[in-house]
Amino acid sequence: MHAREVRAAVTALGRGWLSFDELVRTTTLPRRTVEELLDDLADDVERDGGLLRLRPDTVTAHHERVGTAAAVPSGLRDEIGGHLDAVPPPLPALDHVQATPDTVLHRARWLDEQYDLRHARLLFLGDHDLTSLAVHALRGEADVTVVDVDDRVLEHIDTRSGGAVRTVHADLRYGLPLAVTGTADVVFSDPPYTPEGMTLFASRAIECLADRAGRVVLAYGYSHRHPTLGHQVQRALSGLGLTFEAILPGFHRYAGAQAIGSAADLYVCQPTARARKKKRGAGQAIYTHGPRSVEATHTPERVRAGLLSIAGEDGSPVEERGPDWTAPAPVPEGTAVAVDLSGDPGPWLVRVLLAVNAGRAALLVPNAHPDLADAAGQRALTELLAPKYRLRLLRSTPDNTHAVVLAETPDAGDADTGTRRLRPVWTRAHGRLGNLLPRVPDDLADLRLVDVPRHKIARLLRASGPGG
């Protein structure tokens, strides 16, 4: 984790004789850490009274061992710009302002200089800025994972990295997939800049860390005209048990966000023992605008009543559910399920349909939901859920700003052989794919179906078809 300081120590010891005190000052490492480093170097350190140096014949080997920051490939800045030009636009319901290509390159270089990315596992919580692709281009051997709610961004990263960057779907408001919990050495995130958003993303970042030696690296900006906002966020982060190792002012630049000067600081945080024990959680309202903003209104009662009426129109009793798809929730036999997804930014619908096992389910979504907006989207949704449900898409229902997706279990003979073969998987969306499928790609084996990026779910479906 202390790659920069350890590299400095090896360089200093390799140059010639110096005292222990000089080594501490050179590296900025605590005395005990320097002692541990010297113990690790063992007999490769020569001593002359109070002076120390590396044995000359070992210097090259130790430089190779600790490595150096990667050289920036020619044209990388333009490559990053190309990735950003092609990234899908942000979902309207999610706060995001694009970082500049220079900032994305600056982030990647800083991470590589600060941490030994040959060995440290790096995880991004949200990555519409595509910093993961910059890290991959700079340090190809790095172990990089991206967790994001936007399936389009995950597909873009997967395609552009050739599958080298692992992609996992999650909405952090509802928790983390077990497959990424406790797996990272460094977590990077550029969260929504509300106190609620910063608290949620930081708490999930802590959950991702393998141990307290890890670091949480965050972008956060606020207007200097409103220091109270900065104080609220810093107090919230401190309340999570994070200590500020560094705050680098003006580190990030954005194409927008003029209210905060189109810039944000870099927060380097270390978790304390309290951070590992603190119970964490947050509500859905974390954004500054849209249906899940901190000031959003609730679904009108008449719309809710219309949803319940549609769900129970066959005479079944109706059970209302929230949008959380992260854990199995059995449905009593013969009971219909109604789910209000009016705040869905886009990705929730597929996950809830995969998670809910009911003979009949009615889901309320915005009328302009991307899965319903055109014939291609409707066809893709219907095909993706075919192993589990037959869908009816009721536009402008119960009113002209909402739609209802009615899902019903198909008759046994309605599906082709391939989709019938997948039905046991599609109806067990919370089981590990490695346990459910005889052949599954390594990067999916420890994921549940609800954690898999949508384009990879479609790939599994295609693989089950004729010739698959």
C-alpha cells in the first residue's frame, strides 16, 4: 500500500550510506514501518555504526522488486479522450458531470505512483469517467474491477478493455454483491456530492476493502462560498470512521459543474478499526435532482392504486414490494406482486424481474423508461426475460407519465429448448452462477445473475440458443 514511500526507501538506500533518521525523513514512513522494511531487507542491508545502505550487488534486484511508476504510453491522453467521446451519456436520474481527459490520466498516474498496482487490487465504485480504462492502459497487469449501476457503462468498459477490467452491476443504495465485498486494497469513487451520496459511497467503499491497510480515495468538491457543505461531508466521512490521510485541492477538473468551479479535491482516507465495526446504510435519496433526489416527491396515491388494481385483476391477493432485488424474498403461492419502480433510473426493471419469483407481477415504471421507449428496447427486454416471464407492456398506464410491466409465468411449452434450459437459472437469480451452470466464464462464476452486467446476461441467453 505504501508503494511510493517504499520505492523512495529503496532508492535512498541504493544511493549510499545514510542514517536511520534520514531514511525516516526521506520516506515519510513511521519509524515502526521503516524498521519492518529493514527487517524485510535483512542481510541485503549493510550497517556501519549508525549508517545504512543496500549492498551494491542487490540494488538492481530490489529496484525491480518494488518497481517504478509506469511510463505513460504515447497517445494515451488521446486514447482516453476517444473512450470518453464514445461513452453513453449519463442517465438523467443520476448525478454525473464528465471529468476531462487530462483529469482521468492524472488519476491513473497518481494511483500508479501511490500504490503498487502490480499487486494492489483496485476497485471503482462507479466509473462513468472511465478511469479504469486509463489505469488498464497505463498498467496492463493491474487487477481492476468496476461496480456500476449503469449497464451501458459496464458494457463500454468491458468492450474497450477487451474484458480485462472486471465489471459487476450493483446499485449501492441496495448493497454490494458478496463477490466484491472485502476484496479490494484501494477503492476509488467520484460519488454524488450530497452528504447522503458521499456517505453511502464511502460506506460501501469501506465494505469493499479487504482490511484496514486499504485506502478509500474519493473525489469531492464544494463551493468555497458555502463551506458548510464541505463541513457536512467531512463530518459525515469522519463519522464513518475514516481519517483523512490527505486532501489534494483542485485535483479533478470537469466539463461542467461550474457551481463548484468545475473542480473537486481528492480525498485519501484510511479506515480506522471503528470503520470496520460501524453499521452502515443509507436511503435511496442521494442525488441533487431526479426521482431519487433528496427533495423528490412520492408516487401519487391514485397511481399506486392503479398499479395494485392491475396486479390483482385476476383475483389474486396482492403483495406490495419495494425495488430492492439484492436478497431472495419468497412469494406465497397464488399471490401477485406489485412493485413501484417509478424512481428507476433504467437498470432496476430487469433486476427486479429476475429477483421476483411470482406467477404474476406488476411493475410501475416511468413511461419514458429506456426499456419501453422504442420497439428495439421492448424487444430486447422481452427476449431477455423469456426464460422466466411472458411480458405485457402497458404504456401510459395508470396515467400518461407511467407505464406498467405485467409479468406472468409462461406455459411450459411456450419457450424454445434453449430458454427452457435457462429457466432454472433465471428463477434462481440469487444463486452463484458457478453452481447453476455447467460452463460459465471465470469472471462470472462467483456472481449471481442479478450482479451480472446486462450485456453479459444477454450473452448467456444467446449461448443457450441453437448452436450455443
